Amino acid sequence: MEFLRVVKRRSLLSEVIYILLNLALAFAVLIVTWATGSPWLALALVLLSKWRVLAVRPRYWFAHIEANMVDMIVSFGLVLLIYLAGQTSTSYTVVVQIVLAIVYAGWLVFLKPRTRRVIVAIQAGAAIVVGSMALFSLTYEWPSTLVVLGMWVIGYASARHVLVSHSDTDARLLSLIWGFVSAEIGWLAFHWTIAYSLPFAAGLKLPQVTLIILGISFLAERVYSSYVKHGTIRSADIAMPMLLTLGIIMILLTLFNAASIGAAT
């Protein structure tokens, strides 16, 4: 019994240390971005915090990087959004950056460690939203190849994250396919980049492609879940997600299609 108590105390202490270190990382990212006015040192700090990914034999590096891609996309994306939020001086600039740092802390402490399938799907969705927002907000004047490659990585990582939670034997193949779908959408969006201003966050914009790829990914996840559960795709399972996704896309493409990435709506 005494041994069990010692183990329990150590487990609790480890959990507290884990939480404090992650909170410190989010706070440090914010302070470093403020101090330097640049995202590079903050990005390096986040990269350094992922040292455990490579703390194995080199032959396992690729597998560990794959397993942590969603976390890396969200982490790097939030750092870049914190930086972008500070590029416009308004009365809300600091508040927006602090809120984003709190979101990052919430990701590290509460959302990232969860393994339930519904939470895993939410994690993948977070990677799509944060990753594509950061990507299109920064690279609209970069070569299209970089944008296409970035969207492929986001699509591959988010799809793999969900498929692995279902123990799908074809997870890598299906993830590669979804990565190419995301890359194609990214290529189209690069040549027709629309973004929407966010209330109280003048330095940030929400790219239209973020909403489109999120909707299509949600529909794909519902189709896959229906097939896994029933061995076939049931119309009752996907009818509402399909109508919702198509409805949102049609509204975006017809009614909210007039603001470029560098302009306000």
C-alpha cells in the first residue's frame, strides 16, 4: 500500500510538472514574440520543446515525426498567428495575442493529450484551421509550390491522425490521397485567395479556403466513419453533413467572394 501511495504521489507530481512546463512554453512564446518582434525565436523554442520526437534511434524518427505532425502544425501555426496579430497596432492587439497564447496553452494541456476518437477528429480539425490560416496569411506572395506543399502536409497529417485512431491498415495510402486532394484545393485557392477580417483582430484574417477544406474534411470523415461502422456508406449518416458542407461552400463562393487576402471585407 505504501508503494502505491508513492507511485500515486509521483504520478501527480509528474502531471503537475507537465502542466507547468507547457504553460511556461506558451507564456515564453508570447514573451519572445513581443521582445523580438519576429516569430523565428519562438518557432525555435517550440521546435526545441519537441526534442523527445528525435530522442529515439534514427530509424524511428520518421514514425515519430508522422505521429507528431498535427501537434507541430498547430504549435507552429499558433506561433505564426501570434506574430501576425501583432503586425497591426490597435487597442486589441495585445489582447488578441494573449488569447492566442491561452489557446496554445489549452491545446498543450487539455486537447493534445486526449485520445478519444471524437477528440482526435477535433485535433485534426484544429490542424486544418490553424495550419491553413497561418499558411495563406504568410505565403500569398510566395511561389505556389510552397503553398501546395504546405497544404499537402496539412491534409496528409490531419487525415493520418484520424485514420490511425481507427487502426486502419491503409492509413498511409489514404492519407497520401487526401494530401493530394488538399494540395489541389490549395493550388486553386492560391490563384483565388479570399480572406475575411476577424472582429477585434485586425492583424488576422480567415482565408476562405480554410472554411472550404474544413467542411470537405468533415464530410470525408463522416463518410469514412459510416463505412467503418456499417461496412457501407449509409445515406442517413452523410445526408446532413453533405447538405451542410455544400450549403456553406455555395454561400461562400456566391455571397462572400470579394475580399482578397490583403484587403478587408
